[in-house]
Amino acid sequence: MSDGYLVLEDGTVFHGRSVGAEDVAFGEAVFTTAMSGYQETVTDPSYAEQIVCFTAPMIGNYGVAEEREESSRPHATGVVMRQLGGHAWAEWLRSHGIVGLDEVDTRALVLRVRDGGSMRAAAVADEEELTVADALEQVRAQPPMAGQALVAAVSTPEPYVFSNGSGPRIAVVDYGAKGSILRRLARAGAAVSVFPHTSPAEPLVDFHGVVLSNGPGDPEPLENEVETVRGLLGRVPILGICLGHQLLGLATGHRTYKLPFGHRGANHPVLDRRSDRVLVTSQNHGFAVQPSDTKEATHVSLYDGTVEGLDFPGLRARSVQFHPEAGPGPHDAWPILDEFVREVADAG
């Protein structure tokens, strides 16, 4: 194992020990407060082009298992930890070509990102192979996350059937869909088919319902995807999740913007305005729908007032910014997917 480091675009350097692939990783430095789910996090397509700092003090302590993976490959470019908790996790990182650093002062790193916002960064496995000055020059040449359309790199290239069954037929538009969303829909009794992000509205309206999935990057450049959502409104029931929520917001006249350091973790409180109930939710997003007092804004973040849920009964469309599949995370929002499947079955 070699001495490595993480350098942020503002020039701040955090030294650590390389425990993953011997390489250099570029990406946006972000942090997650989740206490578990490290393997799910790294394989979540929403983490594409990001270096993830885990705030939990030990990562890797319960090993790895294929069934925990949210997609067929890792999408985070690098992993930063305070303490490596097991050799299996380090071997998994190496085998998948992911740069991993431990013995990093993650508390100081999180405070820096919290105060300065998410920044472009490089995780370097061996400081003798790339100097800080050279790494910093390359970091500053990387494009910022704002303005990046990343869904094409994580979406399925062709439609496919995820699960057959006698229940309602649900189409999932894949902007970077987590596997646990598909599994939760199938467990609720749905027959699930997955479509590329480029799919037009016409094949989708033949289904009982459409789920707009999570995914990475900035929603604003996704003009064609927004137009497809507009083409679905009022024609088929829609449920948007995370990026899908943002696309529904854009399709209905709301605005999105980049958060300073995002919402990532499994302990985010969200107020359901209709019931006055607070849900503890799992979240992973760097962009949000702007705060709104409109009636359709059904859920709001108790951290910053951003819109966490939309509902348009007349258009048969609704969405949530958080992750109701909770893979991993608390189960407060589990009923959302079950209710959607049940409602479209009753209506179909």
C-alpha cells in the first residue's frame, strides 16, 4: 500500500493511505452521512463522476456481497474513508478499478466541502506517481458538475424486461435506475420493463404506469427527456424518483438548481405537508427543485425547504426527491412504491 492524497480544486490536500486501485480518479468530491450501504453507494449510478467521502468512521466492516450492488458496475470514481474496516472491501475496490483512500481526516474534509461546496477533485493512489501541483492542474481542467448531462453513460442502451407477472405493467425510464427500485416494483407485483432515457412517449403510454428513475448529473440539459415527460402527462400515471422528480418539476414549470453540497445520506427529514408527518428518508442528489409554496409541492426538506415531492392529480403524476426503495436506508417511504403499483392496478 502506498501513500496517496485527495486534492480539491481550491488547493486543499488531504493525505491518506491507498487501499484500492493504483490509479488516479477525477470527480466531484461529495460526502454521504449514511452509516451503512457502502457497496450500494459505489454502485449507484447517481454517483457517476463523483468521489465519495464516507462520514461513518469505519467502512467495509461487514464485507461485500453481490446482492447488495445497485447496478452491474461501480459508478463512483473514488472512495475516501477514515478507516478501512475489512480486507474484502479493499479487494473489491481494487478488483473494480476504484481508487480508495483511508486514514483521511474525513471530518475536516466534510467541513471543507460543507463550507466551500462540492468541488472538483482528484484521488491519487501514489503521490510519487503524480505531484499535487500536476494533479491540481488536471482537476481545474475538468468540467464542473453543473451543466453536465450524464444519463447517456448509465442508461440501458436497449429496452428489456426485468420481471414478468400477472400484475400491472410498469415501464421504468432508466436515467440510471438503482436495482433496488426495480426489485421493489417487482416485489409489489408489477411486471417491470425498462426503457432507455431516449425513449419517446409513445411506447410508454401503453403501460399501466411509468416510473421516472433516479440518475446522475444536472437535469436542466436533459431537454429531450423533459419533452418526453410532458408527452406523458395526463396520458398515463407517472411516479418520478430523484432525477425523475426533477424532470417532472421541469416539465410542469418548476425550476431546478445546484445545491451547495447536496443531500446524501439515510437520515434526511422530509415533511409531508398533507399529513404533517415527518419521514426519515434516504437521499442522494446534488440538484433540487426550488422551494415552492404551490399546492402541488407536497413534501419539503426540513433542512433547506427544497421541494421533496410533487403531486398533480389532474395529470396523474407525482414524484419524490428521496428514495422510497431505501436501498439502503429507513423504511418510512416504502409504501410509496407499493401504493403506486396498487393504484395503477386498480385503475387499469
